[in-house]
Amino acid sequence: MRIGVLAVQGAFAEHVSTLASIGVEGVEVRLPSDLVGVSGLILPGGESTTMRLLIDRWGLRDPILDLARSGAPFLGTCAGMILLATTIADGDPPVLGLLDMRVRRNAFGRQLDSFEADIVVPILGDAPVHGVFIRAPIVEAVGPGVDVLSRLDDGRIVAVRERNVLATAFHPELVGEARFHRLLATMAAAHADPGEGAGRRPHPTRRGRAED
Ligand code: GLN
């Protein structure tokens, strides 16, 4: 099984090595043809404004949307979370709009520009995830179909899932945390070979916006 990692900018190499650590081949995606044969896609951290430009420059937007709508699992981390959001607070129009949430870029003040926190993500088990936040976004609101996977102690949302699309405000790949990648690989295997009972559920066409 092969999982694509958007590699136009940012921290893509760390995702490829985290995938390798669990025996999954990560494919660096720079052109639409790189998406052929991948069973899922990771959108890394970096600079979402730059990624927005490069996604359009290389003609990646429509093939990425087609892959998501086929039901292939996606994971966006940090800037990748911003690319997935249906609404960017006080900002630009959405990039991919695949996850019904409103995110705010660079949501932590100057003192907390970058920080690390152990956070519990119940679907990944009891051991906390060591989250590295680097000029991270926050999820301010989610739509009705979105599961909140994790919050900071103050209640702010930092990990979410809507059907086949996962997103974290932090960087699991920078600390060798492979459980999100393992989950993605499990979802990708089910997508590639639905088998009994694991039918595909295409991502619906998005109309509404995240609700408070
Ligand atoms: N601040 C960046 C942005 O808004 C995200 C930072 C990151 O991915 N580490 O795009």
C-alpha cells in the first residue's frame, strides 16, 4: 500500500519517515500523476499560503478533491489542517474545504508561538500524544458531522475527524508518533480493499459552513 504525502513545501519528509517506521511506503506528491495508485494522502505542516499557491500552480486541487471524494483517507497536520478547513477565520477562502470546521491560523499568542503538550486522543489509546505546536492553528467551530478527537486542557479543539478526513493542529510526525499514521493506513487498507462490511462512503459535496 502506498500513501501520498503532499511535497510542494513544508515538513513532508518527516511524514514519509513516520510512514516508513510502520512499514508503509510514502509517495512524495508534487504533480497530479504522483497521486495515481495512492490509497490515502497526508497534507503536512508548513506555510498554508505557499501551499495554496503551489497546489494551484501544479494543478493538484481537482485530483486531490477527486481522491478525497473517492473515500480515500486524508490526514492534515498544522498547515495541512488549514488546507482542509471549510472556513478560515478572518482569512482567505478555503483551499480544499474537505472538513467542516472553522480554523484560525497562528491562534496562539506570541508567548505560545511554539509549545509542546501531552494530550489525550482517546481513539489512539490511553498513552497521551506528545503534541508539538508550531505557529499552530486552532479549531474554533465544527459542523455536526465532525468528531472532536482531542482538546487542550482549556477545551480548545486540536484534533478532529469527519468520515475519511483527519486533522491535527499539532505535528505528530516530528516526535516519532506513528499512531495517527497507523490509523490512516488502516483506513487506507479498508478503502483499497473494502471487503465485507467496510463499504466506501464517498465524501459528500460540501455546501454549508461550520456552525458554532
Ligand atoms: N502558521 C502556519 C500557517 O498558517 C502553519 C504552521 C505549521 O504548519 N507549523 O500556514
